[in-house]
Amino acid sequence: MAVDLTTGAINKMLNGEVASEADMTPVLQVTELKLIQSKRPNQEAINRYKVSLSDGILSQQGMLGTSLNVLVTSGNIQLGSILRVTQFVCNLIQNRRIVIISNLEIIVEKCNIIGGTHVQAGMPNEPGQQLGGGAGYVNTQSNGGYEQQQARRTDLNGGRYGVSANSPQPQVVVHNSSDAGRYGVSANLPQPQVVHNNPDAGRYGVSANLPQPRVVHNTSDAGRYGVPATSPQPQVSQRYGTGSGYPETSPSIRPYGSAIAGYGGSGLEQARAPATTAYSRPVQSAYQPQSPPMYVNRGPVARNEAPPRITPVAALNPYQGRWTIRVRVTCKGELRRFSNPRGEGKLFNFDLLDSDGGEIRVTCFNDVVDKFFDQIVVGNVYLISRGSLRPAQKNYNHLHNDYEIHLDSASTIQQCQDDATIPRYQFHFRNIGDIENMESNSITDLIGIVSSISPTGSIMRKTGTEVQKRALQLKDMSGRSVELTMWGNFCNAEGQKLQNLCDSGVFPVLAVKAGRISEFNGKQVSTIGSSQFFIEPDFPEARELKDWYEREGKNAHFTSISREFIGAGRQEVRKVITQIKDEKLGTSEKPDWITVCATISFMKVENFCYTACPNMNGDRPCSKKVTNNGDGTWRCEKCDKCVDECDYRYILQIQLQDHTGLTWATAFQEAGEEIMGISAKDLYYVKYEHQEEEKFEDIIRSVTFSKYIFKLKIKEETYSDEQRVKATVVRAEKLTYSSDTRFMLEAMDKLRTGDANSLPVKTESSNYRSDAFNSGIGTSGIGETASVDARREFELPAANQVGQYGNQYSSGARPVSGMISCNACGSNGHVSANCPSLMSEPQGEYTQGRYTGGGMPRQHVGGY
Amino acid sequence: MDASSPAVFVNGALLRRFIGQKVRAVIQVMRSDIGSVIGKSTDDQQIVVKGSPQLPLTTYLEVIGIAETDNTIRAEVWTNFGDSFDAQNYNELCKLANGEFRHMFI
């Protein structure tokens, strides 16, 4: 019976013009009908019917409301039935239009399919099925053969189309361009809807001539079935709505699936599941887009991998369902093994970057590691899909993404052609100046010029393990320099390379990805496991840096935000003795470290040493006081051992005096030896064993009234309810007038320029002047140098860039954070006068000392 | 030594300012002749010191005397300063003593 279908209705539906019955109630024909069973976990199976409705030109997928199911089961609605849809909604779900039909009128129950080949829009075809077929669809599998399937379909389809595969139909041209192409009609027609198809076509090498039974999504399927290009399978081609029983697994289907989930509780999904399982595992990873489809009659049909939907990495989230990303591997971690209560395992990470700049880390465990480890190569572009998203572990994962991907055995990684839109690396560089303000333990990228690098040292950790460490200085345009510490492997590989470059006079640009900022002697940057170094990289920033360095950077002064190396956390702060009291040094939580130039005015000789335990604890001797057992052996409490020969260690109480005041300090072994010039043991013997009083006295006398540069650690300690500020001599150096003079001159310079900055000249300066003549140093009468060696009463301004800190003088407090930066080499801890790399210049132009690279002061770690 | 008039710290460049006055300078001995010593001032200028030192000379020598010309000093007092000396510091001293801080010295 001829009934007019509302032509153009579907089109309108697709466009969105028709969204519900309010707009129109079209008369449509059922071209497909399929039962979907949704199995909710807690409920019984719900049957829903999925239909394809056609208006003679186009068809569209839809779902029948469950209330209408009865019509289907009773046969009132069957394939070919013509209905007027009286209540419906068109929804756009994941780019697909789906019609949800709540009510309809049956106009004709049984009818031949009207219209030409339909382009199904919006919905992948379900493995169509004959009515009443129950849940299963005609399965290629179950049929064991494509041919059969076709055969079965033929009748169905033949009527429908009545058109041979090769006769192009006008509609064909319009809508079925894809089909036409597929049918071998030499149409390389553009396929507007068939966006999805094309990749499939390409992917499966389906040439234009390949007959593809279905529209859009079917292309892939066809491809999968390896329908040979020339095989005349008109029926196949026309097997439109009738599913070939292959799983609709194109990604477009996926969304449908999830869309349907909205409807019927993932009905579709579940319904599919059996299908797919019937088809066996989607052999996704076996897919190579480049290889031609060889799925001729192959039983298991893989899911359609077609990656038309590349998700941006930044949009990945756990709730997304299936996604595919096209990314480049920027970093590949090492294979790591672990063991946890569940047993042993292994894992590896790699980082990805996509063309939008989104980054994400991927982790694979155990078996998955085996699967992918070799496949992943840094720098290649891959298509990855089907992994699960988990929240990122921020303590390991420092990328800018809240999630990380965990791949499982269902995941797929395919290499694809290099995509130039994906950058190779992604950095978020910071200036060294910014780093100073960033908090510790945060991760950053940075780029700078390597100004110096020191040789690898070995540090003993508290755990007893040794670890390699290497330091280098990075400078950048913010005028700051920072120390970058390399640990472990970095020392050797990159460290060596950098060393070579530096030695050869080149100052290489180094970009660091993922360095951790730590607070140790100011701010420092350390490498972590996932850090990456790029030496002389090819970024615009690098070139910029290099140019800048050539122009100014070489000679510019740099303030280091990493403080000096000597001693842990100590800065060379010159003070005078009265300042200890005035400024209440040592009273804060942490000890204060200062340097004074003073004379030993007195030394207690009674207990200048003690008997110490010689047992080695790591690489340091225990040094705890041992008690005499009476029989010549000595017992150490800490080591719980007895030794015959004990060590003698200095514990000198000395009185230090400078022009401002005096203080007591204690010097232990190292400093003691330096001061006395003789080992404690020898001195002990001299006094007690050999009873050489005279000699002893001579030694003592020679020591007193000698002038030293003392590095003191000041700390307030509580002695039975009493607070006392104690000073410990950490290091004592004999004063060399020459270098000290330079120091003074430096200071004077700074003072002078400080004055020039119109700061009030404080009393220090006047003290200085008045004291200029006071060359009352205990020893040495060299006039000039002595007078120049006037006391350094004024505080030294902190920075090299004098103007910058403005030389805040105040009679009492000085900027404790002041550090002495050497004008000559930019490192800290000394001035150019003392600079190890300074070459003596006759003109006294300290400020232009050339930096010779290397020769960084030794770094003491641990200890103090 | 006659300490009535203090001697001005000079280097080569400053010497000419104090011709006829009592000056003191440290020089590095280059050559020693009868009656004079040729040396290099701390700013690398040649100075001739007239007189004869009684003692054997070390590398560095301080002389106190009257400046005769802009490169000659007639020495009255000779003092050996040894072989190591920081000329740079001394030079700075001279500059400071005659510049910013001369009020401290004279």
C-alpha cells in the first residue's frame, strides 16, 4: 500500500529543525528493528527496541519507548511498518541524533521498504535483525560466514533497494556518496556525513570501490570484513539496515552506546556486549591503520578503532567512556620494580603531550608493561585509547593534569605518523628570580646558562648509602643565579657533558624539566627521578638566553639565591663581637653563623682536650667521650665498645677579642688543630706525658694574641634554667692581611657607594674613620696595611648589585640575609678579594674580575 | 727619625703632588746602584730613590724621604718589607689616604 512518508522529515530531524512532535508528526517507515536488552545490575533485563526510521530518503535511529514494546512483540510493528510518530523527542547525544519515540500510530503494518538506499545518519546500525529475532543479531560469527549472512539478508535487502549495486541513483549521489563509492561506482564523492567513514576507509584501505554495506559506520565494518573491492556483493552493499552482524564498534557507536545508556540504562551497551564478546576480543592492538584490511571472513571482528574522535588530553576524565588521544611521548621512565603486600610487580611511566599542549602521564603495571614497554619510544606519536583515568599522584606526577592514565590489557597504542602540531616538549619555564619566591618542594622547569660546574662528589646519606652529587650554577636574565644539584645518574651523564662544555669555555644553555625547588642554603634546585636535562636546546628561550649572555650576562653580576657553599647554611656574615650581644644572635630557633676577625686573648689550658672514642661511625669517628676503665682501656657509651687507645680531641675554651668586645668560644677538634697548630694528642703528650711545661707554655703563648678569622656558630642554649649564648668555633683561619685588606677595601667601596645612594652615614662609618689609625693589632706592624685593615665595623651590604639592596645600615641590626657575593666570580661566600678565581689586578679594580669558571669553593654538606 | 712632619703615603701618581714634601712609598726594587735604587711604585711607575741603604734590600722596600721630582725621592729611612707584599692594597691605601680620608692622615 502506498503511503506517503513524510519526506524530508528525517533531514529536519537531523538538522534540529524538528525536535519533537510539536514541530511535526512525521510518517516514517521502520527500516530496522532490533531488540536491545539492557541488563542493569540490579534489575532484570529490560527490553527496548531500537528502530531505524526512514522517510524514504534518509533514515534515523531511534528508540521505542518501552510502552511500545508490546506492539513490536505482537507484530504490529515490524520491519517495513509505517508509522506516524506522534510523540517523540530528538536528542543530540554525542553528536548523534537519536529519536526517542514515546507514542506512535501504526498506519501500515507490513510494507515493503520504500525509498532508495538510505543514508543512515546519526546512528550506527545495529546488527540489524529480523524482527523477533530476540537478542541476538545475526552474527557473522554465528553464521560463520559473511556470505551466508549476506545470503540471508538478500531477500530483505533486495526488496528494499531493488537496485543493483552499481547503478547509481540520484539519491545515491546525494546521500550515498559514500555508498556509491563503496559500491564501486566510480564516485569519489565527498561524503558529508561520512566523516567517520573516511578514516575508516582510509584505515582499512577501503578504496572507493569497496562496496560497503553500510553507511558511515559500516564502512569500517566492511573494511573489516575485507570485502574485496571488486566483489560484487550488491546485497552486501545494500544491506543497509540489516546489520551484518558485525559489532558496531566504531567510535561513533560508542557514544551511541553511552548515549543509549542514558536511555535504557546502558542497554545498548550491554546488548552489545554479548555481541562483541561473541566476536571475541576486539583485537585492537592488532590494528595497524596502515595495513590493508585483511579481515576477510575472519571470525572475530575487531572493534572499529576508527579514531575520528581524538580527545584533547586536557579533556580526559574518568567519566568519559572511551577516548582516543593522539600524543607524543615526551618522557619515558625506567622500568621499576616494586613489591607490596600483594606481591611483586613492575611498572613504568611515560609522559604524553598532545597538540593542544595537554600533558598527562601514563602508567603501566605488570603485564601491561611487557606489552608496551618496547613499543614506546620517546618522540614518537601514538594513538592511545582505552585506558582508565585515575587521579594523578601529585607526589610523583608533576605534570599539569589532575589525572593520569593507567593502561590495561585492553588498551591500545598505535604508532602513527608524526604530527607536527604536537610539540616535542612542553615547558613552563620560570625565571630564576621567580624561583626564589616559589615554595620548597615544588616542581618547576627552568632554563639558564651554566656558569660553572663542580666535580662530582659523593655524599653519604643518613641511611648510609652513598649518592653522587654534582652542583652547577645556572644564571639567567633575571640577574639571579641558582645552584642546581644533580643527583645520581645525572652527575655522570649530563654532568660530564656539561663539564666538558664549560671547560671548553662555552657556557651552555641548560633547560631542566621537572626540577625540585628545595630550601637548602637559600633556594636550590635539585633533580628528581623524572627530571630531564636538555643541553643547548633549540628553543627560542634558549637562543634568547644565549644572546643575552653573550651581550651582558657574562659580565653582569649575579645574586645567587643559593647561598654559599661553605658549611651547611652558613653565610659569610662579618660581624664584630659586640654585635653578637646587640643583635641577640643565636636566640632564634636556628643557630646563627657569623664570621669575625678577632684575636685570641686568652685560652684555658686546663682542659684543652678530652679522651674520645675513635670508632668510626660511617666516615666520622664517634668522638664521644670515653671513660677510663681503670685498666688502660676506655669505654665508649655510644658505641658500647672498649678501646685501648683513645683519641684525644680538642675542646678549647678561648676568649676572642676584637676592637669592640670579647667573647668566649669553644673550639673543637678541627678548629682547635688549626688554631694550635699541633694535634691534640701531641699537645696532651707534651703536657702530661712528657711534662714539658716549657714547651707547652711556648706553644700556648704563640697561639694567644694571634689573629684569626673565626667562623662562629652562635646558639643560645639552656643550661639548667639558664639561657646562655654559646659560640662554637667552626673554623678558624689565620688572618692574611693581604686578603683581609682587600676585603676591607671591598667593604669600603660598598660603603662608599652606599653613601652615594644617599643613605645616612651611620656611626659605623665614623667609627671606621676614627679607627683608621687604630692599628692596634696584636701582631704585625706593617703600617699601611694595618691602617687599611681598619676594623670592619660597618655591615657589609648584601648584594653585589649595590644599588639593589640599598645598603641598609642600621647601627644594630643588619640584614641578616646579607650575603657576600663575589664580584669576580658571582659566587658567594667570599668577595672578589678572596675569590679563588680572581686574578690579581694591579689597578685594584675588583669589580671586573673575570670569571674563570670552575674552582668553586668546596661544599661542605652535613657536618654542621 | 724625625717625626715632626708626617709623611704622606704616595704611589707613583701621587708623588708629583708632594714635591718638596715628606713622603713615604713602598716600591718594588728593580735595580740597585751606588747611590740610588730604581724601583717600581705600586702603580707601576718608575721611581728613583736616592741614597744608599745600609742594609741588603728585599724585594719590597719602603722609603721615607723628601720628594724631589715627580719620580725621585731622596730617602732618609729605608725599611725592608720583605718579598711578599700586596701592592694593590697599598695602592688603594695611597689613594684613600690622599683622597677621601686625608683628614685622617695629615
